[in-house]
Amino acid sequence: MNSKKIICIGECALDIVFGADGTPLGSMPGGRLVNAAAILARNHDCRVVMAGEAAADAVGDTVVSFLSDAGVDTTGVDRFTEGRTPVTIFMTAADGRLSATRYESYAEECFDIVWPRIDEGDIVLFGGYYAIDRRMRRRMLPLLQHAAERKALLVYLPGYLPQQEPRITRVMPAILENMELSHIVCTRSADLALIFGARDAAACYRNHIDFYCRALLNVDAAAHTVGYYSAAGADVLDVPLSACASLVWNAGIVAGAVKALADAGATPEMIETSPAMLRNAVLREAVATADTALAAMPDAWQRTHE
């Protein structure tokens, strides 16, 4: 087991998916970050610590048990009592498309998290709406700044549901600040379209990301590609047989990339230059982990849920 920690900061929520006929297909923990934490702990035997919050309710029990069973340290998950663990309902239309409705009840003074110790060489994975919401961000930002000072490697996942914040102008300053703190950003082309209004990863890197963060890992589900973009060069891997729009596959991409960075002993300085050997290692491990994670899903709806 790698001696360095992987500290995941994000929301603990549950997704419930309904079929086109209105029949519930099942439920699973939502978000790339929580699922990436579980994949890292279960499949790669990494030291993973989760920092987040879940209500002391049955839904919270389900998500926290999912993490604990995978081997994630959940002592940093605050189990609050005034509120409910978020649930997102996904309805499948006749054409197969999903529409999401989110239910949440957070108390204003929650987020009473016991922050884990951060050491040089640790990897801090953070993102989602957690990283831009005002209630959480005022408590999270000092930790991210501390992590940067401690020479940890910061990996940022900027995606979130559009209904959480329909006006990008409200959260763009926080997104840019998060990118500036980070060493590598992990996106999907849908995230780039939501945030920057464009899906082309290479152009988004040049025009919007490079000024703040020197490395971008992006999944383009429509093109069936995964790309690593940096000032030193770009590599794009074709994945024509992979279900690269699915939640689990994308979580696997994040987990595999983090594992490759940990194995390489990547430092902020190494990410700054992103040599070809590192870019290739990240892409190979990311896709291999994503394919393995998806193949382990027992039900068809889990392999297609986005």
C-alpha cells in the first residue's frame, strides 16, 4: 500500500434511477468523487480518507457504509442531525435520456468536519458543487490553501448538476480560484460546455484553463476519447468500446488517474512539466481502472447511469 494518503473532499449523496416505464431500477452513491474514493480503496488498496457530511439517516447510512465497506476511512464524515442526506432522482425518458431532480436539506451550520492531517506528497481530490457552494466553501477553502502550502497534490473535479446553480456567473469566481489552487483538473466535455460554453477540450485548455492550472484530463463521451492536455504537449486515447458517458466509468477515470499520479510520486513540479511518460501512464491507468470498475457492476442500469 502506498504510504501517502488520498484525501477526498466532497458530498455524500444517493442516486435513485427509474426506468422508462417508471419502475425503480435501483440506487447507488452519486457523484464521481465518492465512487472514485471507493474504487481507489477497493481496487487499488490505497489509503483513502473521505471528508464530507451525511445526515444521520438511512440514506446517509447507505452511502457511508458503501465507503466503509470499500475500505475508505470515514472518520472525517460529519453525520449531522438537522437535515437530510441529498438524494437525486433520475427519470429515464423513452429515448433513454435521463432527467434529474435533486432533494436536499442542509442546515446552515453543518459541515462540522474533523479535517485529516495533510502531509507532503498526499493527494487531495475535491470538487463538485461542494467546492463552489458558499456554505461549504468558506470552510473548505482554508483546508485547500493549507494543502497547497503542505505541498500536497490537488486534483479538482469541477462538474455539478446544472439545476444546483443555473447561473454560471455566480460560481465562476470560485471555479477559477479552485483551478488556480489545483495541479490537475479532471473534466468531462459536458462540464466544459456547462462552465465555458464549449466542448472542445484542447481549445478550452488553451483559452480557459492553462492560465490557472497547467494540466487537464478530459473525457469526451461523444468522441469516445480521453485526453491529457498540458503545456508540454497533449495525448488523446481512443476508447471506442468503453461506456465513457457512465458515472462509474468516469469515476474510474478519476481513480485511475489518481493512482497513476501516486505511483509516479508526482509532485506539483512534475505536473507543471507533464512529461510524455507521465501523460501516458495517467491515460493508461485511468482507462484500465474505468473499464475494470464498470465491468464489476452487476446490473445493466449501473453500467449506463450517467
